[in-house]
Amino acid sequence: MGLLQDYQVILSDLMQKILLEESENLGAAAELLAQCYAEDRLIHVFGAGGHSAVAAMEIFWRAGGLTKINAMFPSGTNILSAQPTTAKITGLAPYILNYYDVNPGDPLILVNFYGLNPIAVDVALEAQKRGVKLITVNSHSFAKQVPMNFKWRHPSKKNIHELAEVAIDNHVPYPDAVLKVDKLEQEITPSATILTCFVLNCLMTETISRLVQMGVQPEVWISNNIPGCDEHNNPLVDKYKHRIHHLYPVV
């Protein structure tokens, strides 16, 4: 159990670091999101590149989560639809933001585990140009450690957190995998998915709390696997299925 205990300790320590060092940024982002939600704006979320799409899945149509989350899953930008991949291509950002109806003044949570993926930077630059309220989630230290001449950087050489209105650090260490095994050169066992989803769930928790404090009643999904789920969730699906692109009825 030694390696597993090591993994648990490393993740716990990093989560504690997030709570200590990102509380101000989480609060600022939650305030922005709560204000936009109260204005009946959608909260757009894009997990850009490879596994980063998991972040958008984590807060989209989720038990205990907000209704007005518009998750963005453009084809080719994640491992489920990379036939071929478009996550390394620049120039697609206007089409992505147009398709998902991301408008000036809307909030966009842009997640890329490490912060330098070309499609993520492209979307950040386009969002900035459009006057979108950009919240980023990525590892600031990881992005800084990747050389500027790395072949898969955006031509601008930017990292997404440099373009954000609020930049939240997920504190994923370089090179993501965190365990060492004797006689094996490479590190094993990733940390990025767990830490990033922890950040996003903290952000949603703070946002819902602030909405209640504002006197706004947030609409919250319940699990589709408990009694009463259809009665609670289906009216919300009907309400938002024409605004949220990937929202679909269970039956």
C-alpha cells in the first residue's frame, strides 16, 4: 500500500495548497459567475485538449450542480472525438465561440490542465477580443516550465492564465505524474484530472453559495439515478435544451 498512500498524501497536500493559495481567485471567479447567472447568462465551460474535456464534463448536468452550464465539446478537441485531432490547430476559435453562442459579457471557464495547448490559447485570445469574461484553470508553474520553443505551443507563445480576467491555478506539478517506481525511468500516476475537478467543484460550490446570499434561488440538478429525478430534472431540461447545446433528455 506504500505507493497508494503516497498518492493519497500528495493529492491531499495539493488540494490543501489550492484551498490556501487560490481562495481569493476562487472567490473572485465565483462572484463573477454568480452575477452572470443572476443575469440569466449561461456559464460556458471549455475543457480544451485531450483529457481536459473531463473538466467540462465534471460540472455539466451534474448532481448538485447548476443548470445554466453550457459545456463546449467541439469535435476533435478531446480524446473522444480526435479523429483527427484539432486541439493543436489555430484559427478555429471564432467558429467554436460562434457555434456555442458565447457572447460579449458572458463568462467562459477555460480549462487546459497545463495552460499552453494551442486551441486553448486560441480560444482565450478570441474571448479576450470579444469582451468575454474569461476565467482560466491551469497549472501556472507547469506552463512556465515548458520551453517557449516547444513544438506544440501556440504561435503567440502565450499561456492561458496570462489572458484571463481571473486565473485559478490547479497546482498540477510538472510533469503531472507524481509517483516514482524503482527501476522505471518515467513517473507514473497522474494528478491533473483530480486536482482540476476539485478546483471546479470548489468554484461551483462558492458560486451557488453566493447566489443564495444574493437572494437568488439557484436551479440545481439532482442525480438521474434516484427516485424523483425525472420529476425534478425533466422540466429543467425542457427549459434549457434550446439554449444549452449538449443538454439532452434522459427519455
